[in-house]
Amino acid sequence: MKRSFRARLFAAFLLVSLIPLLISSALMLQVFRLRMTGTTEREAQNYLDNALSAMNDAADGFLAVRDALRESAVLRDALTGGAVGSTRVYDELYRATEGLRGYASFDIYDADGAFRWSTQSLPRVASLPTDWGALHAAAETDAAAIPFFPCEEADAGTLLRGAAALRSDSGDIAGYLVIQMDAGHFRALFSGRYGAQNDLLLLSPYWHGIYATEAGLADTLAPQLRERLMSGAVLNIADDPFLYTAARQESTGFYLVLRQPEVLTQSTMRMLYTVTATSALICVLISILMGFSYSQQISEPIRRLEQAFSRLERNELDVRVANGRETDELSRLGAEFNDMVEALSRNQEALLENQRELDEAQIRMLQAQLNPHFLGNTLDTMKWISKINKVPQVATMSADLADILRFGISPDELVPLRREAEILERYIEIQKIRLSDGFSFTLDLPPELEDCLVPKMILQPLAENAILHGLEGVENGAVEVAAEADGETLRIRVADNGRGFPAELTGAYREQEGLARGHLGLYNVDTILRKYYGEGSGLYLENVGAGGAAVTAVLPLRREEEEEC
């Protein structure tokens, strides 16, 4: 069942108010969530970059300490049994570790793994085994990076230990540099680099906990994250109120994990959805009230207009629409309807009057056509009388003039170029008899252009202009007519060897004001071409050679067998 306009208008009010709200709310929620997520991700990456930078700076510093102690002759002598006092060794050790003692403790052990010197007051471990652990790794390799290992000695408080071998002049191991980091060292290293609301975890290459900014977090969170990676390689899950971002420190292979509170939790999203749904419900109620009111205000004037149009279809021209309001668009529409009916009534009366005048004009036109037909028949009679009385010039002129007259009153507006050329030759024949062959005429019409369509009677005025104006007072005058195609354009050129145009009259004919006073034929032809084909067509005037003028008609190339070439 087709719904009424009022029902459709009412539904449109609801849709127009509700759909944009829902779309905009959904888009705003998504944009807000994406922007917050993007901001959180950028902050997380920035924090991790800062923490990694601190670790890289510390690692570079540890390498510098190792290299400085390896080059210290005092330390080599002390480790190989030389008579070197502890004060000089401590001077070397403290000088090499300047600026780094807040991030690690630096201990010197001899070749047997026994403690000798340290940057802290008491050693964490009095002796270390040389056949496994950090000292064994240091003895096995002199890699560019110092190998570090997580520590399990809970009573010592060391979380991470690394070692580098110190060799004697002969290349034998003379001792070891041991770098140990506890929770205090890590706090100093990462201080201010991970955000007040966030937590930072340091994990081994196998995702075992080493250090966390929150006490006990590494032991509880590291297994959960490792299990997530092993199950699906995803750190963040839907029910977790935190976001996790990980980065790897290349020199040690350890991982830094930043834990951030989730910006948009499930409760926050539910609250946003509730607000959106409530807003949509309020808009629906308002739209119902406004839609009911406005649909009634709009549908009633339209109903009156519909009734008025129905009466108008029955040609009841006395119908009018009553307007109760005077300011809104519907009231103006009713007033315009009344004006339209009045104008229609006047136009109907004028149409009847015009029809009577048209009938009278057609009668006059038919009467006027009798005269050219009578004249043509008379000229045919003159032709045969002239042949009988052996006056060939009169017979030729009569026959040519009859052809021209019949061509001129034919109903065809467009004719083949060959037919237009034939009529031109009839006209030239008359002019040669009239002027006693006082000029020569040549026609260059390529066969492929003979079927091109042109407006009738455009060549005769051009040739007449050349003969009567161009060749006036010229002996051995000549008129040349040539046609050529230039792409989709047809150019017909009528040239003479007469006196030519004044220089100021050359160019496009339409630009020559006042030229029509002396050249009515040119004006008519130019007007016909532009009326048929537009402003790109028309006549162009130019002077040629030492003397003479040429008029070129430019028009689109159209053929007889098809509408356009």
C-alpha cells in the first residue's frame, strides 16, 4: 500500500534526525578511541625508547669501563702479583667508573674467582666460580658486548651480573671485571623514563622476570605474558585493563615491557554507548513531535495545491488557491500558482489569436509561392521561344534563371555541395553573358567532397560579391572557387584577382562592423553559417597575391549519406 506524503515526510524527519546522530556518534566514538589508542601507543613507544636509550648508554659505559681497566698497567700489575698498593688500584677503578656507579657496582676478581676490589663497601659475593656462569662466559669470549646473566641469589640482592676478562701482558687471564645490578641500580637507571602511571619490566630473552618497577610484579606478570606469547603471540587481550608494549635491547637480548592502564576500559565504553543511546532516544522523541507538527503544516497546503491542479487539468481556469499565510514558501507557492493560472488564461487567449494569425500567414505564403512558380514556367516558355527564334543567349539565361529560382524555393535547407556548385555555374553562365565573357571562372571541387552538405545559396552571394565588387574596373578578371577538408572542417574559398579588401577589413567577418552596408550578400551568408553551426563557423576575409581578395566560408564537415563526418 502506497504511503501518503505526510507519512513519508514524517518518516523522513525521523531518519534525518536519527541517522546522522547515530553515524556521527559512532564515528566520534571510533575516532576518539583511535586517537586515544594512537596517543597511548606513541607515548608507550616514546617511554620505551627512553628506557632503551638508558640501557644502551649504560651498556656503552660498561664497555668503556672494561676497555679502560684492560689498558690499566696498574691493575695488570696488581692482578699478576706486582707490588701495587690498593689505593692506586681503587684510584684506577673509581676513575674508570666515574658517572656509572649509580647504575651498577663494579668488582674486580682475580683469576681464581676470589674478590679483590669493589666500588661498594662490601662485596656481594666473596668468590665466584670460574667454570660456569658469568666468569666462564667472560673467559670464553671477548665479544664486543659484555655478557649479562640474571641472578638467582636472592640474599645477595643482585638481579643482573655481567663479566669481562682482564688479561696479562702475555694474554693469560689475570682477573675479571664483574658488573652487578640490583633493584636500586635499575630504579636509578629508569627513573623518569616510563611515566608516573606506568610500570616497566625487564625480562630475559626467554621472558623470565628480572626487574619490575613495582615490587613482585616481575614474578607474577612475566609468566602471564610469556604464556600469551606462546599461545598466540599477542600481548594485549580484551579483558585485561592494561596495555603492554615490548621492545628488545639488541646488545643483551633482554626485553623491556611497558605496562599502561587501558584508557578506554569496558566500563567507560559502556558509559559512552549509554550516553549515545540516550541522546538518540531524546532526538527520536523530539523528532516525533516536530515531525507531526511540521508534516501537518506542509501537507495541508500541498493537498490544496493538488486539488487545484486537478481542477486545472480539467481546464478550469477560474481555480485559485486560498492562502492563509503570507510569509512562508508554501504561501508564496500558492500565490505563484494563482499567477500561473492567470498567465495561462492570458496565454490561451493569445494562443488562439496567434493561431488565427498563423493561418492567415500560411495562406499568404502559399499565395506568394504561386508567383515564383509562375515566373519559372514563364522563363521556360521564354527559353523555347528563344530557341525557336535562334537567340541562344536569351534561351541560356532563361534556363539558368529558372533553375536558380526553383533551387531557391525548394524546401531543402541543406544541399550537397555538388548541387550548390551546379547552381553557382548557372549563375556564372548568366554573368558571363551579361559581361561578354569579361572574366574567367574555375571550380576546384574534389570528388570526395561532392556529397558534403552545406546551406543552400551560400556560394552565389560570394561569387556575386567577387564579380560586382572585386573585379570592378579590372581587365582579364578571374574568379576561383575551391573546396578543401581540414580534419572535421570544410573550407570553401572564393578568390578573385581584383583590387582586394582594405587592410582594416581583413579577418573574421563578424568583427567588421558596418561592412554589411555595402556587402549584404556577405552578411547574409555569414549569419546563415553562424546560425546553423555556431560561432566557430562563418566567413573570413583576406587579401591574396599582389592584388585580389579571398573570402573563405568555414563550416563543419557533414556528408549526404550520414549526419556527421
